[in-house]
Amino acid sequence: MNWQFLVVEDDPAIASQIQQYAAHKDGLPLAVQGPVDVGVVAKFEEALARIETTKVDLLILDLKQDAGGPSDGNGESAGEILLDNIKRLRFLPVVVYSNIAYKAAAAANPFVKIVTKADGLECLRDAVKSVFDTGLPEFARFLEAQQREYIWDFVSKRWKEIEGLERNGQLVHLVARRLAAVLDGPAIRPFLKKLGVDTAAENAVHPIDFYVYPAIADEPVRTGTIFNKTVGGKQMYWILLTPACDLAHPRKKDTEHLLFAQCRPMNSIAEVREWLSDPTQGKKKELLKQIIKNNRGDGCQPDRYYFLPGVFDIPNLLADFQALVVVPKDQLPEERLTPIAALDRPYCEELVNRYGRYWGRVGTPDLDPEVVLRHLKSQDGGAKGEKSKGG
């Protein structure tokens, strides 16, 4: 399937150059590893109408003001207004290719690239390649394919069995649940490997699989949410331990306080510091692996910490069940804690279970194994004697 590009350009000569570059094997097709179809419109209104009604994978946008075109009265060009409208309409990667590209510099990110026309078509190609290297255009196609295949290959063929689900949105819920399952860690790995993404080994998970990141803004605070706050110029982290059943009922009278565990940077514990001082120490490396697997050993209490792997701006952390903080629920906003991520299932449940196991453990005197062994030996000797008599 060809990639569909839309060019907004009112100079026919430049528009023709881009179209010719899209047809050349060393041009735009080299950037996307596949054939490219290019549509051209001269006016921003036409571009917006095309985006609303047809499939477009990438927009190449000239910010030049339309003759008599719209303006917001604050010096914003029609091209900038179009870019704002696209953001409200749908996700669409954009390469700004303009003599006034600097005006869109504030919008630059991995899927909005800025190229000045004076830099030429090769720079335009490099910008398109950079957008496609994010994997987002491929991912958009992947989502669409999963939805299409499920509806046509499953729903339509088994309609008699599921007829009636179209009422009250149940069919939509069914498709949404299917897409959620496809996007879960193991199911999406083949797609990620195809893109060359760094994935975990077989029968293991990637640190990203631990989290819902960032925390969902309009969702109530949930168990396993990681918060941060700047204290004395340093970033401090806490994780919420209060069980979900208490958080699910905001009017519950007995949920007056929230329980947090402070999260220590992993390099603050002795085992890590010792290994970092000499990474060739094989024994220390194995001890660290046990901590990462939440199976701390070497004479230490194994359940004291829960390891939180680092992703993006979250460092490698250890939730410390000895460093607990209680905050009155109605004073939480005053603490100015920022939710940055939340543990996904089943890690959230594992966190709470581990906390309960740590504080619920009961110490007992050690049983003398030598006494048991002597007892076993005497029992075995007695059994042999009985067998001998019977013979």
C-alpha cells in the first residue's frame, strides 16, 4: 500500500519538484522504504477539507500566507492556523517546508519537523525519514489493520453468535477490548521487532510494560501511582500503596489517609554502589539481578523493596516499605505531588501484596534441623529393623 502524502504549496514549480522527488527511488520513497503518492493543494482550506475526508499519512506544509487568506489578527499565518486545526482534528505527522519555517519552530517535535526551502529537497527527505523513524506512521497503519481484520474476519463471520451486541454500544466495547489485548506487551512484540524496537527477551517484559505512562489526567488517583516533587533542589519520588477498593469509593468515611512508600534511587543502596565501583564483579552483578527480579538475597530481608524499572524521566527506583508516609486525603493537593506514571496490572497488585507480606511476616525461633535429621535417621533405622524381622 502506497504512503499518501499531501503537499500544501501555492508555487506550482515547487509543488512539481516535490512530486517528481516522490517518484524518484532515491527521493521520498527512500525515506519511507516504500512507494509514495503525492497530492497537491494550493489553499489551506482545501488541505483541511482533504484531511477531513481522505486518508493522509503525512502533510508537507508551506506556511506562506494565502492571498487574502485567514489570519488570527496576531500575525499568525494561515499555515500556522491550519497546523493548529490539524492538532484538534486528528494525529497527522507534518513537515513544515517553508521560507518562514522558523515561525513554526515552537511546534517542532519528533513528528513535526521544520525545514527551510533553502535547505533543499534532500533535507526535506531527511526530515520525512526522521518522522518515519519514530514508527508512528507504521503504528497508525497497524492499529487500522487490527481493527479492520477483527471486524471483517471475526465479527462479520460470527455475526449470528454475537447479534444484539450492536445495541447499547456493546459491539464497540468488544472491539475496544480486542484492540487493548492486541496492544498488550506480548501481542505487539512482532510489530515492534519489525520496526527494530528494543524489546525484551523471550518470556520477559520490557520496563515500559510496567507502566501506564503518563498517568491518565482525568482518572482518579489509583493504587501504584508514582508521584514526584522537588525537595531541596532534588527530585523525590513516592508510590501510593492505599488499596484500590478504598480509592474506588471516594465517599468512604474510613478512607481518611493515603499511604505512600518513598522510592529510593537504586544507586543509593550498597549493592549497587559496590557493583558500580567494579562492574567486573560477577557475584555483585548476580545480586543486582536478584534485586531487579524482586528476589533480594544475600542475607537481606527479600520483601523490603519493590523494584521500579526506569523509563523516560523515571529513574530506576526502589519502593522502600520501611520509609512510609501518611498524608490526610483532603490535604493531598497541598502536598503538590505530581503524578507521573502508574503501575499497570499485575504489577500494581504485586506491589500491594509484597507490602502486606513485608509487614505481615511473623518471626519464629529457628527449628534445629539436626534434631529433625536425627529423628528421620532413627525412623529409617527402625523401619529397616522391622523389615529384617519380617524376613
